[in-house]
Amino acid sequence: MAGRACPATTHILGNLRANSQIFVLNRNSVLFGSTAQVHAAAWVQASWAL
């Protein structure tokens, strides 16, 4: 799934699960809550746009 987020900070507050890869790109920043978890084969996070 690909999507374009609004021009604000991305907040991950729960669980992200994937059997393959997760890419989170947001030039405004990506923040994780205290209980956030990521379970994936590969994880890429960047604060720049492709």
C-alpha cells in the first residue's frame, strides 16, 4: 500500500505489522508513542521525501 500523508508530523501510536517491508517517509518528522511497535521483515524511516 502506498499513500501520501498530509504535510504534518507522522505519529505512530500503535502496532505496525507486515510480512514484507514498511516505508515511512515524511519530511516533517516521524514520532513513535511510548507503546508503539513495528514488526516487519524490513523497516525504512526517513525525514525526507523521495
